[in-house]
Amino acid sequence: MKNIATSISDFEKLIDLNSIYVDKTDYLFDLISKAPGMFFCSRPRRFGKTLTLYTLEAIFKGKKNLFKGLKIFEKNYDWKQHPVIHLDFGIINAIDAQSLEVQLNECVYSIANSYGIKIEYSKFCNINLRRLILGLGKNKDVVILVDEYDKPLTSNIFNPEIERIRGVLRGFFEVIKASTDYIHFAFITGVTKFAKMSVFSSMNNLTDITMDESFSYLFGYTQDEVELYFSDYINKGVKTTGLSLSKYLEKLKNKYDGYSFSPYQKETIYNPVSIGEFFLKGGKSFENYWSETGGMKFLKKKKKKVDFDISQDVARVINRSSITSFDILEVASTDVSLSEYRSLLFQTGYLTIKKVDEDDENLLYLDFPNEEVAETYSIQILQQYAGKKAISVFGESKIAKFFADGETERAMELLSSIYASIPYNLSVRADEFFY
């Protein structure tokens, strides 16, 4: 059995450790075959964006031996080496424009040093990036890979400095636009697509593949991929649980499958981290792992200001443009509409596309992708309203299990203890906090 390494995002390390790598190189080959070009894709966290960029870096550095047995190895690809500017904005921890400039400069100079290039110092990161591109592009076309471009924005969503931070990012990406003559390929990823228009406003040559059917399986695992790459773990889980293979796969699908990022996606996909963590823990306990990967403070904070009914508003229709065009920074400073809140849920992976309206392809129906996410969202919202006193039938409470097992008396005893904990005098709080 190969190792499962959900915490390793470096493709080369993954291969060296003989860990499971679900082969996506045929999609990557299709993507890089479109070079020269610049591409953008947004996906929720922990869907394999970082691993994808490291895989692209290995391809563009000509490390063909790492890809033996993978689909791209047999493709007609020249494996030409390119200088790669790989920037991970996920490590940026800036609270103002100045600290963002400093940290981006550190990243730029670190890459320059790795290639033995000396660039004249400037306190402005966009100028240094331009000089790095020119230095690397003298003899060979440059490849630029940017991970979590939106991290400096989402981390400072309520920071008064946010507009200055956005200004630094805009200037940084404008350099990429202005350096197309030296760039062979560029790929930018992030969680949100909200800030796309404001940060990439000048990049009219940026191709957005976020909802492109051709690349809808680039991130996440299909049913066939799960059954192929995790077959040993599935067989072990079937023996451990005593379930039939069909029943085991059904439970697995209901719990962790269900994501769709394109209106025309033919089958749904699994969250890679949830599947990995499930099998790492023995493949027998169908727990929720989304709470560790999908949390977002902004989402929880805005929930209290939105008239959102989880029983009615989740699966309603929404216009396609609503989930792609609005700016998260504007939403942060104003009241949030129901449509904007549902768009936010979609961008962060809590909701996914379930179907397209039969009469209007621009109208999409969203819903929770699976049981794991639906349960996690319910628990988080209960905790948001009632704090540590929240009791969930999905979590600490055993009420649901008692009823399901026919142990009515034990269920009633637990219910009684919950009601008994509610203060008799609720005049201090005239809302539904305790309920």
C-alpha cells in the first residue's frame, strides 16, 4: 500500500516518498499546450491547488524522470527547461501595504538568488518583479506560478489598510501583464474569485478556467480515481466495517463526494483532503474533516447579518454572474444580500452546483455537496449563535442516535436536561439564543 500524505503539497517530495499521487498530468498537458498564455482558477481550500502548481513547476523545470508511469510521460512534450517564478502568497502575513511590499520583495529576491541573478534593489515589489522577469527572460521564456493570490486580501478583510494592500497587489500583477513578451506561461490560483476584477483589472489577457468544463476535474477526485488509487484502502475498510463493497462505496460517496464547479460537469468529485484523512484513520469512521479545511471567519461573521434560512435558501436558483462577479471587499463593508452570501458559500466550498435550469443556462441551482459539509455548516452556525452552549445532534449530543436505536427514554432524559439548563428568566436576552 502506498502512503497517503495529505500534508505534503510538493510534487517531488510526494513522488520520492512513494506516496499516492492521483494522476492529473493529462489535464496539465492540455493546459500547458495552450502556452504561451496566462490562466486563472479559483477553488476552495485544500482541493490540491498547491500540489498542482508544484507539479507544473517540476514539468517546466524539465524533471521528466519524476513523471515515469504518469500520463504526461507518454505525451509529445519537449520537456524544455524554463526559469520558474513560483510565488506562494499563502505564507504572506501582511497587515499593511508596507509589510506586504517587504514580504513580496523577500520572495522575489529569494528566487533571484536561487538563479544567481543580481537585481538592483527597489523598495517597490512591482519594480523588483519586473527586473527579475527581465533578468530570467534574457535567454529563456519565464514561467510564473502564483498560489493563493487572494490571501493578503481575505486575511485583512476588515482592516482599514485593505485598499492600500489591494493597490500593492494590483501593481504587482500589472507587471505580469506588461511582461508578456518574456512570459511563456502563467497560472494564478486562489480561493475567491471576488477580487478578480479589482486586482487583475488590467489583465485582459488572463483566461479564467474556473468554470471551464475541460478542467473541472483538474482539482479533486472522481469516483473512478478514488476506486483506482485507493483500492487497497477500500478493501481494508470493507473488511474492517463488515459492509459490502457497494454499501461502503455508497456511504463514501454520500459523505465526501458531490462537488461540481462547472454547470456542464458530467460527474461530481471528492474533496482530496477528506478522502485522504478518512483512509489515513483506517477507512472505517465516516467523520467530518471539512471543519478543519473549510472554515472562514468572514463567512461566520456575515451570517448573523443575513436573512438566510438553511432549510429553504440553500437549494434556490442563482444567476451564474452572481457567483463570479462581485467584490468581496465591497461585501465586507456593507450589508450582505442573500445572493451574495450564497455566492460566498459557493466560493468557499460550502455550496456547489447541482444542476442548470432547463430554460435558462445562466440560472444555477446550488446545494450542499454532501453530508460532511451540510453537517459541518450546521454545527458551525449553531456554535456561532449559541457559543459553547450549542448542542448539536451531529456532534456531542446523542439524541439522534438514541431515537434511531429506539431508546426513547434515554433521548427524553437528555432532552430534559437540555431544557432544564435554559434560565427561567430570559429578560436579559429577548432573542432565541438559548434555543
